[in-house]
Amino acid sequence: MTGNEFEKGFAFSYADSINYAPQAVVSKQILKKDTGNISLFAFDKNEGLSEHTAPFDALVHIVEGKADIILGGKSHILESGQCIIMPANLPHALKAVEAFKMVLTMIKQ
């Protein structure tokens, strides 16, 4: 990894590229472009992000563990290998049912 992005041209594993921190949410930028971002997150158990909105659609891919993704007040329990699209402008929140890692891909218009 160089600067704020992962180094291009080298293989990596999502799960091995980020570590959990006690009672915290850790994030790393994989790619950041004007057209969108790809970020990697590690949530310790019971950690989360409070309800908020984003102006763009975003894809959440659970790499390991189990998360509660709340979209417009509706709970979605996702496990390793599952994905969900969070629609633009819809209030959403995330909570770690158990420690989990995820990739967030946000596409801007």
C-alpha cells in the first residue's frame, strides 16, 4: 500500500489487508477516484456506523463475519460472501453482530 491507496499491480486479499481493533472501526482506502471509491472496513463486535445518508448508491460486500445492515429502518443480516446495494439518499446504518470485514464500493454519478 502506498499513500492513501493500495499499490497497483500486486495481488492482495481483502481479509488479510486489514485488522480488527478493539472497540473500533478501522478503514483503508483501496481506490479513490472522481467517479467513486472502494474502501475496506473492519468492525469489532457491537461497533457500527449510526444512521446517515449518502448521495450515491453503494455496494457492501461482507468479506468475513456477520453484519446488520439497516436500510430505511429494515434490518438485513449479512454474512461472509453476501452483498447488498444501499440506495442513494436512503437512511442506513451498520452494526457488527459479530466482528466483520467489508468492502464498500461507492459509484458517483
